[in-house]
Amino acid sequence: MKRIEFHNREREKKEIIDILNSEPSLITFVYGPINSGKTTLINYLIGQLPDVYVPFYVNLRGRFITGYEDFLNVLFEIDEGGAIDNVSDYAQSFLKDLKILSGIPIPLNLFEQIFEKKDKSKDMFRYIERFFSEMPKKRVPVLILDEMQVIGDLKIDGLLIYKLFNFFVRLTKELHLAHVFVITSDSLFIEQVYSEAILSGRSDYLLVDDFDYEQTMDFLDGYGWGEHEKESTWQGVGGKPVFLVKLINAKISGKKIEDVLSSMFIRRTGEITTRLKLVKELGDEMVIGSKHCDVHYEKLVATLKMFVDREKIGMNDVDEVSKRYLVKENILFVDPLTAMIAPQSRLDMLAIREVIRDV
């Protein structure tokens, strides 16, 4: 299989580099539709960073986190090499030959001490702050948490995520000690974050969207595609990177682009049809805060019908339960900064229109 090269993203790269070149002062939330290339962008930039930056990349994707122990095991990279009590010496020595770390390094004995404490979060935050502050003065920590919404509902003497936000504010705005990036494809999570008073004036937001038309054409040009194939692809799936990669690999393996596009459309149409059918026949519910809310088939259909002749609608144009349900099912995407709702991709938009036509 041919390796797919990283493409473009000049605007997003510049924004992130500008953030890194300034004193740490804000938490940066990197958000966008599913599979729009957020993690790919961050991983690419991590590999390009000058040695002055020390990235700590914590990936929560696919991790089953039900309690504090699970979270600590993901957040920290445990060093079983020996018992070390001096955090300053450890921070200085550990980073000499390392560039990318998949967690905050911690000696096993200190990790076990944190587990023994009643207020684990206080000791966890104290250790991280001390570790960052004791790093060589010419090195700048960059803490990156990918898919942080995984712990959104985890409670440890209150919601853990609020404790983390408070700590991130301390690392950035108060101490100017580390850059903090939070990556998420969950637009309900980013909507919740955007409305939090605790983050007002203490956070910024970077949208990583699907490729636009020109980016898509340039991307496919790099693989020798003809004009008809490029136009068919744009009309069929738009500029979602994961779909473009799928089509490139399909063409390399000898498949016809039109056949693959047709298959993708039929599959997505079937998925949305099945989801609506289940709600119609069996019902469903959403938990919003502490309230259990019924999901209504008729309201879902009414919401989706708005996209028959529009690509975007306002957040206030749809009831909250239907909005949250369709976002949770990865059919719609909410951008709280613009207060707009859109299908997760052009493929989703076309599938929605096909499904609604038959309802």
C-alpha cells in the first residue's frame, strides 16, 4: 500500500506555530468533524518541532477509562528503572535524549505514592507542575491530550475534567509553564467547553475542518488523478481526508472510483436509515445533565429535512434533544463558535437527502 503523504494545512500549522512561539497563556482546543485530520496534523507537527519543545502526547482514543487508576495509567509513562525521589534530578536527566513522550514520565515509586494518597488529583497535579518547572530552562513542555472527551463524565470527588481544566489554566495563564492542547472530534464536548465560565478568556479554539475544494484537488493531483475522477470524488464525498485516502488506496488496488463512491453512498444511506428505523420502532433516549429525555422520530426527521436544500442550519433551528442525538450518532457536527450545524461530511449530506426523500 502506498504511503499517503501529509498535505497542506498551512493555515492551521501557522496558527499552532504562532501559539508555540508565544508565552504559554491559553488552553488551545483543536476541534473539528470526525476524521478531518486533527490527530494527523498534530502528529506531523510534533515530528517537525525544534528541540526546544518537549511534547507529551497523551492519547485517550480507544482507552477504557472507568476510574482514577485507569486515567493515571494513561496520563503517566511509568519508569520502572529504579527508585528516584528527587524530581528535579529526574526531570533534568530523563529528557536529555528524548524528543516525544507518550505521557508524563514518573518513577515507579513516586507513581505508587500518588496511588496511596486520598486526594490523588492534588498529588498528581503537584508532580506534573514540579516536573515541568524542573525541566531545563531552555526546554518548553507541550502537553497534548487527544480525545479528552473520553473522561468527560468521570467523577472523582466531582468531575475530573473540571479539575483538569483548573490545572491547565494554572499551567498556562497563571504560571506560563507549558503549552496545553486538547484535541477532540466530539462537538458536544466542545460546545460544553465553550460555554464553561471557568475557561472564559483562558482558552482558544482552532477548527481543523475537511479539505476545501482547492485543497482536495491539489491533494488528488499528487496521486495522478484525472479531472473527471477528482470532480466525481468531490461531488461524492467532499474533502474528508479519510475518504480521500480510502479512494486513493482503492484506485491503487485497481478498483473503479465510481464503484467505490457508489458503495460508500449506499452504506452510509443504509446506516442512517437503520438508525432512524430503530428510533421509530423501539424509541431511544438521551441523558442531558441528570435528565433522561426521549428521542422522537418525527423530530429527527424534521431536523434532517432542513438539509434538503441547505448545507448548514443554525443551532437554534432544531430542538436540543434531536441535535445532541444526531451529533452523538456522528451524523451532524456542531460548531459552537459559529452557532451552526452541518452534516459530518458531504457524504453524510447526500445520504441524509436520500434517506429523507424516502421517508
